[in-house]
Amino acid sequence: MELLMLIFVAVIPVISDGLTVRGPSAPLVAPLGSSVVLLCYVDDPLPMEDLEVEWRRPDSETLVHLYQDGKSQTEVQQQDYQDRAHFFTDQIQHGNFSLRLDDLRTEDEGQYTCTVHSQQKSGETVVQINIDVVRLRVLGSDESISASVGEDVTLSCSVDSHFTPEHIDVTWKKTDENIQVLLYKNNEPVPDSADLRYRERVEFFTDEIPKLNFSLRLKSVRTEDKGVYMCEVFAGGLSANTTVELEQLGFSVSHIMVLILCVSASGSALLLCCLIYCRNQNGLTVTYSQNRDVQPGSSMVLKCYRVKPLETEDLKVEWRRKETLVHLYQDGESQTEKQQEDYQNRAHFFTDQIQHGNFSLRLDDLRAEDAGEYICTIHSKHRSVFSTQITVEKHFTMKHVQS
Ligand SMILES: *[C@@H]1O[C@H](CO)[C@@H](O)[C@H](O)[C@H]1NC(C)=O
Ligand SMILES: *[C@@H]1O[C@H](CO)[C@@H](O)[C@H](O)[C@H]1NC(C)=O
Ligand SMILES: *[C@@H]1O[C@H](CO)[C@@H](O)[C@H](O)[C@H]1NC(C)=O
């Protein structure tokens, strides 16, 4: 009993002789890259002589900061913390031994002890840092995008995160060819970052950026735009991405060929210039333009063809302009008696080209009235295989006559 008493008495002074060191009442929660102040203080200021303050990480015994002999002993502290741990030397006289930790990293999560030694007395407090779980998710669209040449498309990319746009960098690139399409950096789009192929054709939706929507508008789609695009997002040392495929350019049930005939009236002389777009069913798009001047009375070929030749057996090719039959090929020959009289001499079908999948029609003796919509329909074994639509537009504009 007496022995027990003795021990009891011997222990008490050590405890009562300790310092009461205070710290934050709850774990500190902070996002990556930010700074936190790890509080550590005593209620009454301590004498400065022999004062020692040690900040450590108990799990690894890492020395985060040491104040000894009247100064911060930076050479003994772990190198990683030399630049990131800031001790408020001027606060010591007030009994404040807090430490600021800058540029928080994931590894900084955990416990920190602040041990204060003063005149044979010591005490400590434990500070817990929890790194805020930083979300960085990039959402795109699940479906691939189909588009036709000349159209504008939107490639989706939106960011789900706590970060604000000024802390986010975005790279849009075409991954199958590793071409840079557009960048968003330092809180603004970088138009010059675009590969020449995309220059002037790509942009972000400015109004959507504050909502972290970095979708890309790709204007006037070209055949070579087909492929896989990646939106890669960087924030707070993290990165995430989404990809979207631009495919089947020109895919549509009917082939559409647009032919624009600009008929310029200049006094007595007529000029026709043509611009032709052709969208092909196989995802292969052919764009051709004829910006040449076509004289009235001259000829023009309205193209209609298939990349893969069809079986010529049972083949029927019908060229119509609205209800008018411009030309009909059936039972192995042109059925001239069925076509509209006006076209009998002017519409020329290339019978020898059928085997190559070419069903084009040459229209001779062009007139301004030829403007309109032409549809080329191919039937095989009594069903329609595909059709091509051609719109011939005419624009009359005055031109200076040079005589
Ligand atoms: C200790 O100093 C730090 C840094 O200046 C300050 O943020 C904190 O509030 C101070 N704590 C006390 C208890 O004075
Ligand atoms: C992003 O902006 C584009 C263009 O306005 C829009 O089509 C798309 O729906 C937006 N995405 C989200 C997730 O809001
Ligand atoms: C894109 O994200 C996936 C995970 O979602 C990752 O595996 C891949 O490495 C990322 N690609 C690039 C180029 O960053």
C-alpha cells in the first residue's frame, strides 16, 4: 500500500508539471494546393530562454519544423518542408507556436504533433489534416457524333469539380493523329494553340465556361476531321479526360449532292459558277467545287455515283426534277420515250459507266431555267438502293460588262 502511494505521488508532479498546449478543436480540412495554419499555443506566454518547439509527424517521425536556441533550425528539418512550412517567429512571445503549411499535397494528410519544451516542462498537441477529397471528373457524351461536311458540331466536355475555371487547363486534341485542336489556359482560350487545320474553325462556348463546360464547337466539318477527339482537363495536379468520336461523315439515308449554280447576268452575257458538295453514304465524303464560269448553252455533269459498284442486273436509274422525268435507265437501256421531251436531246446518260457505279448525267445546252432540284434514284432488284439530290440554285447578280 505504501509502495503504491509512492508511485502515485511520483507520477502526479510530472503531469502537473506539464504544459497545457492547445490546438485546433477539430481536424483541418483543406483542398490540395492550399495553405493551412496548424494551431499550437499556450494560454500564458512562456519565457523565451530554453524554449523549444518541435513540429513532427508522429507516424513517420519526420521533423517538420524545429525552433531551438532562439531560431528556426531549418537545416535539420525535412527538406520537403523547408519551403513549405512557415513558423511565425514573431508570435512566439505571445505563446503562439502555430505553423503554416503551404501548397498542400495528398501526402500531407495525417497527424502532426506540436511539442513545446520550456524550463523542464513540456506539453504537446496533435493536429490532424484531412485533404479535402478533390473531385475532378470530366463528362462527355456517350454517343459518337455523325456529321456531314460543312456542318457545325459540338464536342461535349464538362467538368465536375470544386475548381473554378481559373484553376483549370483544358486541352482538346485529335488523338488518332495527335493534333492539338484548342487549349484553355490561364483562364482564357488560346486560339493560336490550334493546329492550322483547325484554326478559325474551333471555339469554346464562352457563356458556358463559368459552368465548367468546355465543350468545343467545330465549324464547317471536313472529311479529314473524322476521328477521335480528347478533352483533357488538368486541375490541382490532377487530370481527367473524355473522348468523343466524330464518325461517319456524311452518313445519311439519301445521298445529297448540292449543286449551286450562280447565274450572273451581265448584260447579254450569262455566267454560271458552280459549287458542288456531295455527301456519300459510305461515310466517305467527296467535296468538289467547280468555281468555273459556265456559259449558258454549255454542258454540265450532274454527278451521282457510288464508291462500291452495284450489280448491273435489274438496275434502274431514275433522274427526276420534281415530277419531271429527266432520264430513265431500265431493262439495260435508256428509256428515251418516257423522258420529258425537253430533256430528250439535252440529257445524256453514260450507259458504259454504270458498271463502275457511275450514274451521272450530262445536261447540255444549259439554261437559267435549269435551276431546281434533281434527284437521282438507283433501284436494284426492285428496291431503291440510294438516291442523290442535287439542288441547282441560280443567283442573278449584275456584273460590270467589259467590252
Ligand atoms: C497564432 O498565429 C497564427 C499566425 O499568425 C494565427 O493565425 C493564429 O490565430 C494565432 N493563434 C492565436 C491563438 O493567437
Ligand atoms: C455545354 O454547352 C453546350 C453548348 O452550349 C451545350 O450544348 C451542352 O449541353 C452543355 N453541356 C452541359 C453539360 O451543360
Ligand atoms: C484518360 O483517362 C483514363 C481514365 O479515365 C486514363 O486511363 C488515361 O490514361 C487518360 N488518358 C490520357 C491521355 O490522359
